[in-house]
Amino acid sequence: MKKIIFNKIAVVLLCIICSTSCSTEEFLTETNPNELSTGSFWKNNLDLNSGLTSVYNAFKNTNNFLIVEENCKADMTWPGFGRPNSNNQFSPFYIYTYNDSQSQINNKWSSLYVTIFRANQVIENGTRLMATYTDQTNIDFATQIMAQARFFRGIAYSYLYNTYNQGSVPIFDFVPKGESEFYQPLSPASEVKAFYLADLEFAYENLPPIWSQNVDLGRVTSAAAAAELGRSYLYEEDYTKASEYFNDIITNPEYQRALVDNIDDNFSAAGEFNSESILEVSYSVNFKSELNAFDSQNVSNSLARAFASGNTGGYRSGIPSCWLQMAYKNEVMDLSNPRNYVPCEDGSEGCDSETLMRPRSYSLRTSYTLALVDDIDTPYYGGFLAGAVAPFNNKENAYFRKYTNWATVTTEADFVPNSRSPINIRLVRLADVLLMQAECLIKGGTDDSGLEEALVLVNKVRYRSALQLLGLNGTGDYPGSDHDNVAYNAQSLMEHLMYVERPLELSEEGHAVRFLDLRRWGVLKQRFEDLSTRTYYGVHYETTDKEGKTVTRWNSILQEGTPPLATDYVYKDYEQAAVNYNEAVHAYYPIPNSEVTANPNLNN
């Protein structure tokens, strides 16, 4: 309104100064011939498709996902460097001191509603155009566009439902025409859920299982809709309904989904849109090089800088929490699998003199998720080992490899301007679906009838990374592989899913996956209290740097337990979260203060 008032005053003043006869109202309502309007756009399917591009672009805004913040809220991440204190923009999420004025909470809300607003434009105009079409080709094309728009409106509302105000948020199923229509009251959570499920169902029924043309690479499919529908029902503990959607993805050959052989293909630029990918957000640094990753056009993202180490152009905004590091470091490999062996020099530690092979330092899943100082088998930036290029100072013991460009550049600063990264965000992949289906089969740990099939699914995920499998020796799809020889029941397998398989397979991935898992299982407070009692310490590690000089990486190898010397630094996590977390306050974000201030109808 201020802008309109200013413009009217400016026009009136201009008329007086120029001593001309002009009409303010005529000036304000005159159409600019250089600009498109709703009257000159939305004429056909080409316009619909162009509008749909803006929906995809809105969904690419990383504020929709808040990867670092949502994982700081869970048990995955220490917020930045500088133990024992960390004071940055992510700390309030780690220690649970955020409130409705937090910028990220406001930005996520705004970004999701921008996605919804753009989707509504496509849906509204698509509905109008389809009523005029008689040609089936036009109808089919418009239906697919509508299905994609409804998918994004649906998933945006599912994010809002799972994130804000116990699921009660304003519903927009139309394009606001005036200022007052932008201010809608809160809808009950049950209505919000029904609304987004209807959108996802429409997408599921009308999207193709795959897109056959390369030009359509990255478009959403019915598999993505099925995954989000299944996840929604799983979150509500409707295991039977959730299982139907997951089973469709797993068994339907039309989806052409399969676990990739190399787990790193799920995190690297080279492995984007692979056979395991179900929902993936695309980024690039090949276009608009004048933009940085924080530009509103969402061409690239800045996550690589958030996770990379200091000497490789990173800010270390999210460092793996202590328990997570230890869980990765302690993963047991399947030593019957040749992928767990690397060449070695005769006489070196662990080297077999006959085969000249030795076991890997760490499992494949560990090595491609974390950069560890004593991982001597997996290169880091510039082809050097992590201990050679990363300082591991400030009591840092590991860095996430996910979202970083360690395999293609020497430092994240190689991208100009800085902070740009082309790595796609993987929101859903097949491994996630397999593990969710395993949970459905054992009904959250309460039913042994689906145990055998659930173990098969979990072991598919583990076998891909050549990990020791679960269950009795000689059982399952891979009887020749090493097993832990444990007789699982539904409850013990559920414990494994909760505290090993899902967090280690999916760390930092998806939309708030870990936080929502812990919340729906009802263990967030208990988890923080447990982790806050654990102590760790660091062991020094001597290695060589890039120039071949001998260097010591102080406190770089994390160990669990009490340090040998009383003067040694003790690592502890989640002490403040254990005290501060209050389910009534923190299970969901509040309605952002920007919305509370602007919207007079919230309490209507």
C-alpha cells in the first residue's frame, strides 16, 4: 500500500510541475506494453509449462529444506566449529532457544508459500484451459502439468503440516486477487492433511512412472508421489496403507528403481538422477555465473560451503555429532566381500603377503559419508587424503562429505563467485523407501510376522555398502556374506532401524528426516538425555600434509569414554538440548512472527 500511495503522490506532483492535464487513475491503470499480464499470458499449454518452470524453481529454494538447521535439531550435527561453545546462526536450533522471530523459521514459511502460490497459478489456469480443450493430446499434456503443480503444492503443504503449529496452517487453494485474500485463517491440521494428500494422490494417479526424454530429466514422477504418500501414512502409524505405496515403488518394474552399486553415486555430481533417485532437486554452476548461491533464482546452492572443512573453503556449519562419528567408525564390514579390500605394499600393516591386499580402513558407507583423518583409502579434495588437506583443528574430528565437491575441485572456493555448488539435494531415494517398508512390515517393532521380509530389505541396503549383514549365518538373499549371527525379533530390528540403519544411511538427507523420525517415535527428549551422558576424547594423529611434511592433527581421532588424563579435553553433546527441549514448545515451529504481524485473520 505504501508503494501505491507513493506512486500516486509522485504522479500528482509530476502533473503540477509540468502544468499538464493528466489523470492519476488513467496512469495507474494503463498497461505497460513491455510487461506480460495474466490477460496476455496463460493462453495455452506452452504458457502452463512456462509457469510450471517457476514452480520447480521456487521449490529449489534451500529455505524449504533447512538442511543444516533441521539436522542440528535432531541428533546428527554439532553447529559449527569451536567447541565447547558455538555461537552462530545454527546454534539456537541445537540448543533449542529459537522462537517465532528466528529468520530461518520465517524464511522457510515464506519460501514454502511462494511454491504454493506459483503452483496455484498453474492449477487455476490449467483448470480453466482444460475446460476449453477438445483435443486429447492437449488434455493429456495439461493433465501432466497440473499433476506436477499439484505434487509441489502437496509436498509444500506436507512440509508445513509436519513443521509448523501442530499442522494447523492457512490453506490456499486459489490465487489471491486482492490484498485481503492473502490473509487466510488457520485451518485445522486434519484439513491440511486431507488437502495435501488429495494433491499427492492426483499426482500419483496422473504422473508417469518415468520420463522418457532427456529434456524431462528431473521432473517429478508417480514414484515421488508414492514415496511422499507412504511417508505421510507411516508418520501417522498407518503401516498397512503406507506399505501399499512403498511396495508399489519396490516391486513395480515401470519405475526402474534399483540401488546403485556405489553409494557415493547418491552424493556426487557424477551420480545425479541415478536409478536409486526418487525425488531430487537439481542445481548447476553452468548458468548465470554472475549469481552466487544465495541469489533468489536458486540456480546453485551453498551447502558445500556449509559442510566442507576450513582449508577446503568450508564454514563447518554442520559437523557430525560425536555419537554419529563413533557409529560410523564402528561399522563392521563384510570381510567375505572383495570390495572391502584394497591393494597394499608387502610388509605394511595388515597386508596379506600372498594377495597383497588388506581390509579397508573404514566401511564404504563411512568413507563416502565422512572425511576422517585416519581414513587412508579415500581421497579428499585435490586427490589428497583428508589428513593431508584438512586441519582437524578446533577439536574437529570429522567432516561430512555429503553435499561437498571433494571429488571434483581442490577447494570449494574454486567456484566463482564463492559459495556456489552444483550438487543436487536428494530428498528421497530407494534406500529410504526400503527402510521405511521394513518398519511397516514389523509395524514399528510390534509384529514379528513380517520380520524375515524386513530383514531382507535392510540387508539389501547394507549389502550395497559391503557391510556385515543382520541375522543368522547362511540366511537371507546373501547366505555367503558375513552376518552378525543375531536372532532378531521385531523389537530389536526396530531398535536397529532407529539408532543405526536410518541415521547412518540417510544422515543429512531429505526434509528433516532424522528430526521427524525421532519425534514420531516419541524419543526426542530421551535421546538428548541419553547422548548428554556420553563422554568422548580425542587422540592425536601424525600424518603428512600436501607438501609431504610431517604434521600432527591434534585431538583428531575421536574415542568414546573417559580420557586417560584429567587434563584432556572432554567432548560432550546435547547437554543443553536435554534440558531445554520441551515437546509442547519444540515439537513444531510456531507460526512465524512475520505472519502473525501481517495476518489479522489467524485467530478467525
